[in-house]
Amino acid sequence: MEENRPTSAERFAQIQLPVVEKTVYRMGVAGSYGIDSADIKWAAEQGVNYWVWGRGFGKVTEGIRQVVQQERENHVVSLLAWGYFGWQVRRSVENALRKLGTDYLDVFKLGWLGRTSIYSAGIVDTLMKLKRERKILSFGISIHDRKRAGRLALASEIDLFMIRYNAKHTGAEEDIFPHLSKRNPAVISYTALAWGQLIRPLKGIVMPPWPGRGSFNGPPLSPELCYRFVLSNPNVHLVLTGPQNREQLRQNLDAMQQGPLAPDEMDWVRQYGQLVKSKRRLDYVK
């Protein structure tokens, strides 16, 4: 019946994550910037079900533990860890399993490949063994080297790519996204706000009037527009948010209810991001 069809906002807010094969809310939460376990439980009540956990995420450990124990198959737990040797990877996985009280992790991510992690035969062998043991369901990488990410997207065992993508940093559109269709790995984006650079007023930037819906009077961009820009790209499955408090978390989740940006809105946001990128020095309005 007509009334049972999902709205455009609902279609925008949820997606089937490749490889893991679970339906996820398209904004995942990384609890390393100030929120605590109570905020995790509140976010789960709003529909969030993709959680990033790692060393230094202690304030949210109990919250993630509780929400995944209640409905394990409805949540995706992603461990972000580092390693140069297979034994380090295995130790990180087994430590996470104990601390989070779960039998498996949906995703293991090698953090900052090429700097704090390597992609070697020994690492891959360990990860494949962990998959066969069902201690992890998939593995991925976080990576800044876009050219290398594009090559790995074409030919590797990697199930998931965690990459930088926002209105200021759009290089993934040339270096990574064209190579995804061969294997269809999952794509997780972070730094939607470009570390806050896109939402802080800058001197010397002039933009044409906002062409879209609503009464937005930027520049700068709002967090909502930053997140919607990322998720309006069909190559991105999910965007991460790292809020400092409950109010920021609430505002960021509100963006999911607005649906995708229209083409002229996308162009406007992109234009602003590229203006910020062109600045040799970011002179903020005080």
C-alpha cells in the first residue's frame, strides 16, 4: 500500500552495508570526543546502530556494551586499531571482544594505513583467520593516500574503506569512487566538517545567495549541510560523527531527517568548500 512506502528521508537515512550485510543508519558515532555511555544509549534510541570503538574510547565502552547485548544482530560494531604485526591485530580484536561483551566484531579497521598500520601478508593472513573464526565479519582500513586507496579498491581483500571526504576535500571523487564498482566495498566517510573549518566564519569569502530550500543564510556552512553533502554522494554508505556533547549529537542526527541535497544545493556547498581550500591561510572571524 502507498502509505507503507518509505519516504525519501527514510531512504536517505538507512542503507544495506555491503559485506556486513546489515541495514545501518547512515550516521555512525565515534565516541572519542566527549560523549559518554548515556549518550550512546540515547543515540541508539534514535536509531543509530553503527559504533566505532578503539583505544581511548573508554567513556562509551559500557554504553556500546549494553546496546549491542540487547540487540546484537541489529548493531554494527567497528573496531579501529593499529598494527604492524599479526599478533597485534589479534590481541586488539580479542581485547575488544572481552571489553564489549560480544562474540564477534562486524568490522576491524586498520587505522591510518601507511603510518600507524601496514598492509602486509602477515596482517592479511591474521585477518583472514579471524574471519574464519567468526571473531570478525569483515575488515577495512582508514587511509589518507587516495591513489593507493583506489588501487586497493580495485584489487585487494579489503571489505571497507574509511576515507576523508567533505566539501573541501573532494579528491576521492577522482581517485577512489571510480574504482568501487568492481568489488563494491563499503565506504565510510569521516571529517565531514573538515575539522570544523567548514562551519567557522572566515574572512574574505563571498558567496552567491543560497539557492536551496529553507532560510539558510551562510556562509559558513552548517553541520547539517556538511553531513548531507557527504551522504548525497551515492558512493558513500555512511558518515561518521564525533560530537563533543549530547546537543551536538542531537543536531547532527537532525540532518538525517532532511534528505539529500538538490543538485544546485550540492554545487553551492561544493563551491564554498573549494573556496576554503583555496585559502593559503584560514583567517577566522573573531
